[in-house]
Amino acid sequence: MSDALLGGFEQAPLQSSNAFRAALAVLSQPGEIRELQGALPPAPLSVAAGVLLLTLCDGTTPVHLAGGHDCAAVRDWITFHCGAPLVGAEAATFAFGDWTALHPLGRFAIGQPDYPDRAATLIVEMATLTATGAALRGPGIAEVAHLSLPEIAAFQANRALFPLGFDCFFTCGVWVAALPRSTRVEAV
Amino acid sequence: MTAHHDATLADSYNFAYLDEQTKRMIRRAILKGVAVPGYQVPFASREMPMPYGWGTGGVQVTAACLTPDDRLKVIDQGADDTTNAVSIRKFFQRTAGVAVTESTVEATLIQTRHRIPESALTAGQILVYQVPIPEPLRFLEPRETETRKMHELEEYGLIHVKLYEDIARHGTIATAYAYPVKVEGRYVMDPSPIPKFDNPKLSNSPALQLFGAGREQRIYALPPFTHVVSLDFDDHPFEASKAPHDCDLCGASDSYLDEVITDDQGGRMFVCSDTDFCRVRQEAGHLGAMAVPNLAGSA
């Protein structure tokens, strides 16, 4: 059997419900890190990114694969398990890739002034993910939270666009964190 | 699906009733709502097996959020035992097999119609509101194209005029429920028809608050610790009002009260609208003016 057919959810309703709650928890509490398990996507897609893909993407959500993620194994896996159309960065609802591969960020949809929800969600694959580094303030955070963001300036520029802007999930192995556009980021 | 041994669970339904494609669509809308607090995200609301006005929006949000490990509480105007609350609770017992509770502190997910529980919510809890009219500007401007433009431009003068007209007519801001709020200094939001007594609890809550409007096809959200301000004027500041009584059953002076007509001679009593809060207080020995000692308990 082709590898593309393997590694999906075995009990989609239950696994995706647990995965969504983790995704909701990290996005509504920036800096929070949670575990996502249940999918075994082909490299270089991490487990957490694969779980997010199965939980949120389907035939109605154009997906962009950046850099090394745009390989035959990942394309086939997404096509079989989600049926998501694979598109360029400009048309993407979701984009997967390393931080550098996702650049330039200006390509991604930031929503429209009357429909700010029509913005891309970036799933950024990270080498490490820890609750240290950049200081985060804003909705979802009681005082201040910390997250090992790949850079600061890009997220400050993104926050300046609020209520427009893209939203990010950060994945590393089975771990996931998130940074919505509403969060104010400062270097420590 | 795993085999459930709960006899009341209907195995012929997908987990939590909705199909997976629908849940993904709702989940994406919830995530965008969380990313832009107070902004109403359009979503493709489905027909549910209950009429509009009975919480179809809240039910869809709850269905998209539920996990098998959740402990669900459903309240209608604060009460766990009214028709709407009982129906929705049974619906999710049948279609999701989740545990249910009437206790606010034990619940992980609370679906509510028109109240915020009296007991303080805690981190990790989710409060799902049933919303009839999500657009705070709708009764001032019926055209969706115009209200959308007003949100885009932060053009909220009209809603202040409405509050001012209250003052001009009544001498005070007479709006008592669905009192408009401003979220993080950006979007004006309808908190659903909760009494304005509950408005202060919207702000800086440790719990995640999600709002679902089924007929109007909108989802919006307040992440934990979001700054929410009730609109007012410097010389007419916002006031969280309630009936000037203590609860006649539990004696609470700080809870929101329902007025209950007890006979046709003008008799009435005031009782907590939050039945769980009132019950816990009575069990702890707090008794109001019209409370009857619990004979079963003292026997």
C-alpha cells in the first residue's frame, strides 16, 4: 500500500475533536503549548502540523506548501486525506512550511477591512518550541506570556494591521503553540 | 467510533450530531473569531433538529467544541431545569455521550441562554452563548451592507445616540439587557441578551467565551482575559443593575434575581435566576426570607 494512504486519523470524530480543543486552547491563550497526537504524516510535515491539517483542512480550504514541504509525499498525503486544493501563497487559506520558506509574508491573505476573517493561517514548522523569549501581551493573556518566536518584527508589523493580518500556529514534533494577529509582541 | 455502553446514546449519529465537514467549517470560524475578538465571523449555519430561537447557533458551536471527556452544563436564563436547557442537555447526552452536570464549577463546557453563571468561571472552561441577533447595530440600521461598513470604519456614533436617547427620555440609560460593549477598543459587540448585571463578568474572564447565532449565521468570541467595556458616558456611567432585594430562598444579596408571581393577590418573591448558585447556597445553610427548611435533609 502506498505510504500516502497511511497515517490519517483512525477515529476521525474523536481525534479531531480533541485536536481542535488543543488548537482552540493555544490560539485563545497565546504562549500556551499543547500536544497534538494521532496522525503520522510524511516528513517533513511534523505530527502536530499533520493533525492540524486533518482537523481544519478539507476540499474547501486551499493549502499552500512552502519550501521543502512542497514535495510529492506531502502533496499526495494531503490530497488523499483532506482533498485540499494545493495552491500558491496568494490564494491559500492555510500555509505550511518553515519560517524562512514562508517568506515573503506579504503574499498571504490578511483579510479585507469588512471581512477580516478571510485571512490566511500559517502553520510554521519550528526546530524548537519553548515558552521563553518574546514577550506576548493581549487577548488571551492575563499579564505576559513568552514564546520562542522565529522573529519579532514580522509579528509587530502584522499586529499593526489589526484587525487584518494572518494568524500563526507553531509546530515542533507533537507540540503546538499559536499567535493570533491580536497579540502584541515585544523583544525581551 | 468507539463502542459506548450508555443506553441513551444514539450510535447512528456521528459524534456530537454534526458531520465532520460541518464541524471543520465551524471550527475554522471559531478560530478566526478568537483571532479577532468581537468580530462576527459568518459561517454556514446548518439546520438543526430544533427551531431557530432555541439555541441552534449555540448548539452548533457546542457540537464543534465537545470532546468525549467534557462535562456539559446547559442553562436557560440561569436555570438548569427549564425546557430549553433540558432539551439541549439531552440532545448532547444522546448524540455525544458526554457527562453532564448542573454544577458550574464542575462543568468544562457551559452552554447558556441569556445569563453568565454567578460563580466565577475558571481557566479552561468554555462558555457558549446562544445569540438571537448578533449585530448590535441591527435595530439602528437594518442593512447588513451598512452595518458591515460601520464596523469596518469603527463608525459607532449611532449606538451612542441610542444610549443618549435613553437618557433624554428616561433620565438614565434604560437599556437593561443586550447592553452593547466594546472589545479591546475595537469592535462593538452584542453580548447576547444577558442582563447588564452580567456585563462586568464579560471582561477579563479566565474562561473562553464563544457566541453562536444560528439563524443569523454568525460566530464570535472573547478569548480569556479580553478587555471588554460597556458603552456609557462620563456623566452617565455604566451601572450593573438588579432588583433591589435579597433572594427569598437563599438570601443572596449579590446575585441576579427573577421576580416570581406567587398568587393573584399581588404576592411575589424574588429568587436567584442561577439555580445552581441558589441550591449550593441553600445546602450550605443560607436561607432567605421565604425559605422553607429542607425537611428531607433534616429528617
